[in-house]
Amino acid sequence: MVEFCPECGSLLRKTISNGKTYLACRCGFKKPIIIDDKKKRKKIEEKKKALEKNLIVVNPEDKISVNLIVNRICPKCKYSKAETWQEQTRSADEPSTTFFRCLKCKNTWREY
């Protein structure tokens, strides 16, 4: 959370002095930070549990293609279906580059 100095309005920055943590300003204002390790550990554990519950593992085979599927012969395996997309790889006044990826062997090639 961002805090500002009540005296001059500048941004308070975290500093450590004599083993204690403060939010300090250039004008000399200091505000001690009280760190409750038990609460901090509890929050971390709660976040870990929530992440474990919602964890989804995606294998490369599970990925859903959002690209258009076209009839294009792969130069490597001769399969007839490929996904396609376009990217601007050169300057803006030149046409886009069309990429193809074979659905069988995952070979990728391009056409200008």
C-alpha cells in the first residue's frame, strides 16, 4: 500500500534503521512499520491453500487453438491441415507475414 507523508505530501519509502523498519520521508518524518509475523505467515498459508485449490495444470496437448484452421500442406510431413495467423514483422507500409503451424507435427512455416 502506498502512503504519503502527512507533513509534506511526498511518497513514504521503506527504510531499515537499527534493525527496525520504517516508512520514511525526505523531510525527516518517520513512521514505524509493525510487522506481525504470525499474521503474515497466516496470510501466506491462506494464499497457498487458495492457489492449490484453484491450480490448473495445462499440458501442451490440452491447449485450445484460437487460430484459424486451413487446408495447407505441411512441407515437412505433408499433412493437409494447419492453423494460421498473421503478424506484422516488417515495416508498417509492407504486408503482414502469414504463419502456418501443422496440426500433426507442429512444424511452423511462413509466407510473405
